[in-house]
Amino acid sequence: MFVSLTVVTVFMAVLLLVSAGAKSLRTRHITEQMSTLGVPQSMMVVLIGAQVAGAAGVIAGLWWGPVGISAAIGLTLYFAGAVAFHLRVGDRKGALPAVVLTMASVAVIVLRAATL
């Protein structure tokens, strides 16, 4: 079961860091998407920080379970919020990646709790 946890954790961490990197570059696509969702540009630093902290937390959680579970709970809330923001503006296509990442965050919680 620890191997499954490791795979899902590394998947999450890589995706979070790629997403944080894309947000930090403030590409046109990201800027337009955030504008459509009603997210102010001033919040980008907070979103980037949350993603980097989440990635660090789930990786650290491989060695210290409570940290991984706490980070995964935070990520679950983060991505559930992203789903809500996408659905609020009728962006079902954009909500799908956030749904997948919400489920992956829940998987990290379940797998880490099972391997404590």
C-alpha cells in the first residue's frame, strides 16, 4: 500500500509544482482563466504558495504521516474550492482537472491513514 501512496503523492506533487510554475509565469491562458473565474490577480501569490506548500507537505508526509494527511486535507479543500469556482461560472470542462485532483487528494488521505 505504501507504493500506491508514493505514486499518488509524487503525481500530486509534480502536478502542483507544474501548476504553481504556470501561475507564476502568468501566461495569457492562466491570466484569462483566473479572470473568468473571478480570481483577482492579487490572489495568485496565495494560490502559488498553497500549491507549493501542499506539494512539500504531501512529500514530507511520506516520512511523517500526520503532516501528509494534514497537507492532503488542505489540498482537498483547495481543489474542492477550484471545482466550485469553475462550476459557478459554468466551466464544466475546466472543473474536470480540479475534480480529478480533489479525488487524488482524498486518495492521499486514505492511503496515508492506511499506512500509519
